[in-house]
Amino acid sequence: MSGKIVATNKKAYHEYTVDSVIEAGMVLLGSEVKSLRAGRVNLRDGYVKIRNGEAWLLNVHISPYAFATYDAPDPMRERKLLLSAREIKKLVGKVQEKGFALIPIKIYFTGKGLAKLGLGLCKGKTLYDKRQSLKKKESDREMDRLRKTYK
């Protein structure tokens, strides 16, 4: 997953433990792609549902492009994800397990200019787990600070 990262979902790493990340294409309109290039996207409350053997991205806000010459699409519309049938079957099996969800982690452009979505297979954290991860993050920061001062 290389290329220019447009948006990341930092809240996802706090709320969930990310088991694996899958790359998926998105069906977008031209003005939506231009808005993505401008970084006008919000992944915070987004999630993925699988309906009728197709994956759909929901609750992701892509702002309307300001210079579009025609009517802009609904910013909160459902967007189809481009995944193979084998990948979707694998995801359905995992999502049906207790506690797993499909959460958008990041949107980025590949070297060829294609917009891709990093889709995380996530399991929800408890309050205790969230506290533990914050403590670990803080202690890692402190260790890095100490290493820099004593080099």
C-alpha cells in the first residue's frame, strides 16, 4: 500500500484492534475523485456492509467539489467497493464471527493514480484495552524522549 495517503482513520486504531488490512477499489464519480485529491474526506464514522455478495462503504463523507460544473452527488452516498468474490466470501466468514467489523482505515492514491481504500478487519476494544494502549503509547513516547537525550 504505497502512494499518496489522502485520509486516515486514527479513531479506528483507538476504538478497535486491527486484525488485517485489505486493499479495495472504490466506485467513484469524477468530482468525488477531485475532492479526494484535495483531501476533503472524513472516514471517522465509516463502516462497510456486505449485501447481496457486494461490499458497500457507508457513512463516509466526501465533500462536494467546489468547481464541479454539474450537480454534485450526495456527500454521504453509499459507495460500492471493488473486491473479488473470494475476498468477499472470506470477509463474510470473518464478520459473522463475534465482534468483527469492517472499518475503513485509510484512503490513498496508487502510483497509477487509482483511489484505493485500506479496509481493516477489526475487533472492538473494551475500555480496559483502550486504557492499556494509551499507557503503552505514552511509555513508548517517554522512552523515545529519553533515548534522544542520552545519545
